[in-house]
Amino acid sequence: MASPVFADIVDQSLVQLPVSIKDRTREMIQKGISSEDAIQFIQAMNANRFPGGTDPKAQAIVLEGPRQRASNKADHQQGF
């Protein structure tokens, strides 16, 4: 469940987009991406006519990015 603060800014900024996109945007914010960056990312995807306004796979990559970079760094430090 999204916090009311996130819901307000996401709802206000992404008025025309489906609830599923708004929920994924809130998830991005909750996982540490600034609300400004997350909203700009979604707006850019929508403006560039990604399928359905945005691409859930692209959002997933953004969400996994910090975790993947940390994993790669740890593997590199261990010599993998």
C-alpha cells in the first residue's frame, strides 16, 4: 500500500495514466528513487509512446538497478 504522500504526488503528476503504472511508480519511490526522478522517468516513457504509455519491464529494470549493481560489485570484489 502506498503512503498518502506518494499517492498525492503520483496521482497529481500522472493523472492520465492507469492505476497499475501509478502503483509501479510508487514502488520505485518506496525503493529509494526520488519522486521527481521516478515521475520524470514515467512521463518521458509516456511522451515517447512506449507500449501502454510505459513499459513495465523498463520500470522493473530501474527497480532492480541498485540491487544488481551492488551484487555485481560484491561479485567483483570476491573475484567472480
